[in-house]
Amino acid sequence: MNYRSLKAIKKDIADGNLTCHALVSHYIARIEKEKHLNAFLEVWGNEALQQAKIIDEKIKSGKAGKLAGMVIGIKDNICYKGHKVTGASKILEGFESLYSATVVERLLAEDAIIIGRCNCDEFAMGSSNEKSAYGKVLNPHDNDRVPGGSSGGSTVAVAAGLCLAALGSDTGGSIRQPASFCGVVGMKPTYGKVSRYGLLAYASSFDQIGPLTNNIEDAALILEVMSGKDEFDSTMSDRPVPAYAREYKNVDTKKLRIAYLKDCVEHTGLDPEIRKHIEGVINDLKKQGHVVEPVSFPLTDYAVPSYYVLTTAEASSNLSRYSGINYGYRSPNATDLESTYKKSRTEGFGKEVKRRIMLGTFVLSSGYFDAYYAKGQKVRRLFSEQTEAILKNYDLILLPATPGTAFKFGQNDQDPVKMYLEDIFTVQANITGLPAISLPLGKHSNGLPFGVQLMGKRHDELTLLAFSEHLMNSAS
């Protein structure tokens, strides 16, 4: 029972060969069997089984929603009323959410079954899933290697067949980078497409929730259900939401104009096999009649520095709410107000989170604000202008998803800068707010998967999804 698409599940349900209850039971057994991967922090098994029975009845009566039959995991930074959410941090240990994220409400309204919360890097800060307070997540292709981060648990849950799909959050590549490392589809929508209400904030002007799936159709359907205006998130676009799952199939992808970023494809840090594979994709597309041309983007090497200046500044502000006063962890060693703050935050946050809070506090401090934060915002504007200029002449941008395949645990531990450079090809989409996707198109000679990344025009997910499907079909 290794389902790779909702279509296959729905067919078996319609043919009488499967029920949602049996499917959930299967996934619960799979999660138990593969618990060494540490993908799930908590499994809501009994609740999921009860929900499955209700949805089975709805299917029989013809009243089921679009996502009936979809069993989904959610990253442990997405709130679900009455359920624990910790951001994989000790500082929120035992905390139970008082409300549900908009994305959760919308998934449940269409009869998705949420099976549990997935492990991640603490407060979504990391590129390896080694930074969780509850232990690292293992890559299912090689247990000695990282799954990528920060949405490592969500990605592994899909890659290892522990659920059909999962939600992650992407601040600088946290959906696409693990998707590349684990060989699944990972999509970051346009900023403002999907509500952030109920997402534990890391960097509010970068964060975006998106789907991790085995195929494009499921990603399109989840995006369709989650997208759209939300009164609880003022950054949301009020554009009407297309019926993505149906409409992307009608987009003409016979002859598109595609730019590939020369500075990324020829980057010295890119694995030679990945470079060769991308060059092969480029040649294939040219043979199919697409216009595929190199475009210079000299700002590439400024992506990671500007990203970390801006995101750590936002993190410093957002994470100030975790104080040990109102909720979450409070140090048993605190004796007064000042020691409550100091000890609770020192003991509650992990090393990487503390590093980023300190970095962000520094760049926002008097005397350094203009030198770092203000300059970072100017670089961000340049990124947006130059990327949008490319997309005036081209339909899509093609680039690598990651510099290499999944690296071994501990390999980048002693050098935070080397770890930060794992995001070099993914942060551009977050800096600019554009939609991007990692597609599992490559297999390295070391046996590990890697992704090819596409970036699209603002709010043009239809073309991005349609061409992604074309690439996936061409590769199969």
C-alpha cells in the first residue's frame, strides 16, 4: 500500500478496495516501523482514525471535500487548536495551541486528515534538521545524512511514505532544500498567496507555508485549498484563487522562454554532477523548441549575507515574545523578573536560535542599523528589481535547488557560514517574494537524489505548476 498520489487513493476508494480508516491505519503502522527516522514529534493516531470514519461516511453519501483521502503531516510550527506546537524548541515544551492556523482550517474543511506534527529545525532556523530540541531527523535514503531543513520532518514523512503529503514553511529554502535532499516535490508559493496566520513567526516578510508532495497535481490541489485572502493576515493578496489543480493542466507549455542563471549554474560551489545534469535539462528543453538562454545575475553572492541580516533582525523582534512570563518554558532557577527573562531564554532556546537572535539584535542596534539593516533592505530592493526585470523577458527562471546532495551529520557543524551557504540558490525566491519549486529530477552517482529549481512570476503559479509537470513527465 504505497500510494504516491491522491488520485490513486481516490480510485481505490471508489472501487471499494480501500477506506480512509484502513489508509490511516496503514500510515500509523508505517510511522511506528520507521520511527528511527524521527520525522514525527507526535502522532494523533486515534483522532485521525475517528476523522477517517467520518470522512468514509461522507464519501459514501457523496458529500466529501476535495481532499478526502489525503493524509497529511504538519510542520511543528503550524498551530492546530487543542494540539501541541513547539517549533521544535524547549521554550514551548508542552504548549497547546488555543487556535488553528488558517491553512489547517482550510485543509480540514476539505476533509484532509492531519495525522501528526513533524520535526523541524528549532523555530525553522537551520538547513539540516540537526537543530531540533527533540533530536535530528534522518534522511530515508541514507540514515547517516541530513534530510535538509528546516522542514526536514515534513519532507521525510512524505519521502518515506509515512503520509501522502505534508506542510512545511519556507523562509530561505526550508521547503525546497529538504525536498531536493529527499527527492520529493517542494513548493514555496508567492509571498501573500497563503496565510501565515497561525505560523510561528521566524522572519515575517520572508516566511511562506507550502506543500511537500510526490507529484505536481497534489501540490496544486493543496495550494488551491490553502490560498486566498484571510482577514487575519494583512499581507495577503486579494487576487481571486484559480482552480489550480484543474487549470494548470490547460496552460500551454509547448514553447516557453526560460532564463537560466549563469552565475548559479557556473558557481564554483555547485557539485559538477548537478551542473552537468542541469546543462542536460537545458539542452533537452532547447530540443523541444523552448527558448532557453543564459542570464547574468551578479548579485548571487550577496543573497545569503543580505538574507541573514534581514531575517535575523526579524527573528530578534519575533522571538522576543518567548520570555518565560506568559506561556511556554519558565526556568525553575529564576528568582525575580530579570532572572526569569535571562534564565528562561538562555535555557529554553538552542544554540543556533540564540546565535540568530544576537545577530539580529546587533544589526538593529543603534549605530549599526544603517550599516547593516538599512543596507540589507536596499540590497533586497535590487534583488527584486533585477529578478523582475529578467521575468519581463522570460516566463520562468531555471537554477539549481542545492549546491550538492545531502551532507553527512556534523559535516557543517563547526562552520555556521558554510551551513548558511546551503541556501545560496533558494533564498532569492524569498528575498523577492516570488514562487519557486524544487523538482526531484536528479540522481547523483552517490545514490542520492537532488532537485532542479524553477522560479516563476509573482502570482503565476499556474505556469510554474504546468511547466513543472512537463519537466517531471519528460524525466520519467
